[in-house]
Amino acid sequence: MDAMWVDVAGRWPVYVSIPFIAAGIGYLTKLAAIQMMFRPVNFVGIRPYLGWQGVVPRNSTRMIGISAELITSRLVDPAEIFARLDPDRMAKEIEAPLLLAVDQVVREVMGQYQPALWNSLPVLAQDMVVKQVQAGSPAMVRRIMAEIREHITDVLDIKQVAVSALERDKELLVRLVRDISRPEMAFIARCGIYFGLLLGLVQTVVWAMTHAPWVLPVFGAVIGLTTDWLAIKLVFFPRERTRILGLVPYQGIFQRRRDEVARQYGALVAREVMTVPNIVAGILHGPKSDRLVELVQRTVRDSIDEQAEIARPLVSVAIGARRLQDIKHAAASRAVSYFSATALHASDYATSAMDVADTIAGRMRRLSRVEYEALLRPAFRQDEWKLITVGAVIGALVGELQVLLLLG
């Protein structure tokens, strides 16, 4: 025992450094684990085993499915958000591009199907025809919007909108997970310091008593492994606020931040996933797009019939019933092609009216604790053991380096 104290006194800077090195090991392994969660986005190395891809991007298919299911089944009701859109206001918002689109459609269709008749008309007469069609266009838009609102689930697969947005950009999924978990990641890194320092004190005592070469690498591995495991667990557990040892109040940091996460997540989804362009693309090109095309075509044909009703005999003679059907079909098809560009002019109004961000935030606050945890927990669960193992390996290597320095 006396020899041990003599050694400690003679080499006290070495002994003082051991717990701080342990704290450094804890912090270093946490930083490594955090980076390995998100980087690299694409696999680097030699497939299938020699290399690495970030946990989140590697499991993107599974996580996209989980995220999309949560968003669309619990957080966003398309009927609810589309009911907030006012058809009259939508028609007003897109009035200018709508009139321009109608002008182009009328001139294109008439020039294609009745070039002789159309070109024989004076410019003033052509403009009058265009203006007549334009006059009925706002009513047509209101009718289409009312139909879409009433039958939104028939024309839009909202889950596919979420899946498509997340699949299109792996970085988006990484941002979605990383941005809502920044405080948790910082907490994990800090835990490495505190737990590492605590275990380092034990490591110092054992080294002083034994000077066994195995002590430092084994403790390094234990520090890396246990601090990684404990830090990840403390992010999520306990779910309910409780007292550690009956004294210290504590709750998993992710559970504790529910209100803040709800605001962040709602804003992120509204800004990057459930955007107006993504929703419009989902309506036009999603698995149910044929129903929207049918709806628009039917509405356009009905509108043409209504406007031609007064002059139907003249129209039938001048154009012919068969030709008139061709014109209606062509006009409807071109109307669909202009739908996206025209509708996007109402993006600001639609984004504000649908209020996706606040809707998601409000519903997130009503999730059960287990459902809420599913926002982030899947990012860790499947490959959690790999992150912990890497922490243990790094800790052991640093511990072995300590042995070489102390005994060298």
C-alpha cells in the first residue's frame, strides 16, 4: 500500500490525467456515434461489409415508411386541411395566370381544330371569343376547387406525397431527424464527459492498485460502451417524469421537449414535405391522378357546353357536333397541363390557409408518449448496438494508447 502511495505521489500528473482522458474517451465516442448516425449519406467503402453509411440514410426506406405513416395517419388529415381553402379566394389568387392560360388554350385549340374558321375571324372577334371563355373561368375554378375539397381522398394519396418528398432527397430525411434531435445529440455528447469522468476515477484507483496493462484498455472499452448505451437510453427514458433514487427529478430529454419538438417538426414538415408544390404534384402525378384529370376534363366540358348553349345551333352548323367534341376534349387536356403552373400562384394563400405546421404541432401534443417517441426512436433502435460497439472499440484503443504512454 505504501508503495502505491509513493507511486501516486511521484507520478501524480499521470494519475490526475487518467479520469480526464476517460472523460475525453466518453466525449469522443459520443461524437463518433452522432456523426455515424447521419454521415456519410451514401455508402463509403467496399460493399457489403467493409465500409459505412450513416444509420439514418442506410435505413431510409424503413424510416421513410415510419415517418410517412405517422404524418399521414396521425398528424395530417387531408380533408381537414383542404376544407380550409376558400374556392372564391383561390379563384381570385390565380386570376391573372388563369386568364393568361385560358387565352393560350383557346387560341391553341381553335388554331388546331378550326384553323380556317379561326383565322377568318377579325382579331377583335377572336378577342371577344377569348374574353367570353375567360368570363366563365373563375366559376369553373371554383367548381373544380369545391369538387377537390369534397373528394380530396379520391384525388390525393397524402401518404405518397410524404413518401415521394422523403425519397427524392435523402438529405431531407437526415435533416428531419437531425434538426429535431440537436439538443438530444448535445446531451449525448455531454453525458460522455460526465460518465467518462466518473468511470475514470474508478479506473484511476484500479490502475494504482494493480498497474495491470489490461486495466486501461478494458476500462476504456467499458467507458465507451456504457456511456453510449446509457446516454441513448436517457434520451428517451423514463417516459414519465420520475425521481432518480427518489431524490432527483428526471424525464427522458426527448419526452421533456415535446412542445418544442412539436413546433419544430410541424414547421419542418410544412416547409419541406407537405408543401403546396408537393401536394399539387401528388394530385397531378400521384397514383390517383387519373381521377383529377377526369374531374377537370368533365368540368371543362360542362363549362364549354354552358357557354355554347345559347349559340348551340350556330356552333353545330359552323363546327359540327363531332368536331365540337374534339375541341372540348382538347381544351380539357390542355387545361390539365396548365393546372400545376396556374395553381402554384396561390401557394402563399394555400400554405397560410391549410396551416399544416400548427395542425401537426397541435396533434403531436396529443400523441401518446410511445407514439411521440416513434419520431426519433427508430433512428437509433435497429443499429444502436453498432454505435455502442464502435464506442467500446474506440475506448479500448485509447486505453491501449494510455498503457503504451504510461509504461513506455
